[in-house]
Amino acid sequence: MVVVAIIVILISILVPSVSAAKRLGQTATCASNLRQIGMGMSAYVVSTGGYLPGSYGADGNGAIATWPVRIRNAMTGNNLPTAQAQNLFYCPAAPLGWAWQVKAGTGSGYATAVDIGWGYNSNFKYNGVTGGEVLVDGTMISFSYGYNDWGSYNTAVPQRGLGGDQWSHPPVRADHVLNQTVFAIGDTSAADNAWGQNIDPTNPLQYPGTRHNNGSNMLCFDGHVEWHLQNAIILCDTSGNMLATTSAIWQAVAPWWNNDGKP
């Protein structure tokens, strides 16, 4: 009985330590992923003569995320989906179902020729199947990272985020970003299947995540990664109501989201 008691005590000591070490490892891997995604975004900007990838496009069936595929293509040097590249777009602390799948197929949910302009591959072979790659549907697929398309409500012209819905707004040029530490891409939060590939400080369903010690890893435009408590980088009160733009919190936090560094 004494031996059993000792074992129980040791387990009670070791298990929390192992869990903490696992969480730290996940946070470090996530930050590394984001830094590599940042390098891919820089490569995309160079390849397009100065334009950022934007958040969403549309193919006639609905909204599809553009920033992941465009950055991935810049990272791989071609238009072929690869598991290695797409694994970088998955935070290891996120649910497994949020990983970006590599699949080929035809029909609804798979890329066709009209999606090539958004960066998708419409003709490749994977696991013996030839067809288009899976579309990252803006209203159907949860994703572990999100793009800052907010920029003061995503309605300003020119855009104050890093590029929003491209059926209504042209892409943002990188040289128009005056705030080099503006948030670019970060952990997402709720699995609401609605705009799951972007982050928005004014919408509780699109807040940056809390899976890293109640906070989120955030890739900044200049390529470095910061960790922030979720509550420190959102623009709503505890009930989810958007704060007044004249409030002290808004004045302090909004510049992190706006490409001009202003509230």
C-alpha cells in the first residue's frame, strides 16, 4: 500500500508537468509555423509586384479563402498542394479537424478552372485521384489560423487591414502598410464555420484564439511573432458589444489591427 501511495503521489506531480511541457511545445511550434507563413507571405508579395494575398474571393458557389493557398504557392514555388507545406497552416493545439486537408476530387467543394485565379489548383493527382483541390470554404471549414482583414470594420476605402473581401475591395499593396507591426495572421477561436479563416477584434466568433494560455500567437507584418492575451487585443466588452471608438481601449488596441497604425 505504501508503494502504491508513493506511485500515486509521483503521478500527481509528473502529469501536470508533462501537460505543461506539451502546451509549451505546442505554443513554440505554432509560433514557428507563423514565422514560416510570414516568410511565405513576403515571397508572395515579391511574386505579385507588391500585393498582399487578401482574405476571401468568390467562385460563384460562395466565399473561399485566398490567403492560405496564395502563401502556400509562394512557399512551394508552384501551384501543387503538398502535405508538408499545408501542415504549417495547422496549430498543434487546435482540434484535429481544423487541419488543412490535401485532397483531389470533382464536384461541389473542389476547385475548377474558375478558381485558378484565387490560387487553387484545378488539375492535380493525389492518392490516385485526379481533380481539383479542396476549396477552403469561408462558411464551411474551420481553420486554425486567421488573416487580419478587419482594419476598422473592413469597410474603409482604402482598406486599413491587410485586404478583405476581394469581390468588393482590390488587394492591398504592401507599400501602403505604414504600421510594420500590424497583426497579419494569428490563432483563430470558435469553430463556428463562419469566416473561420480570418480574425476580427469586434466579432466574438472571430476573435483571436485562447488556446495558448488564454492567448494567441500573432504574426506581425514585419515577420516577428508575438503572444497576446485574447482580452488584451479585442475591441468588445465582456458581453461582446463593440467598444466606442473614442474609448481608451479602442485608441490603444485598434492601431495593432490597422495598417496605418492609427485608431
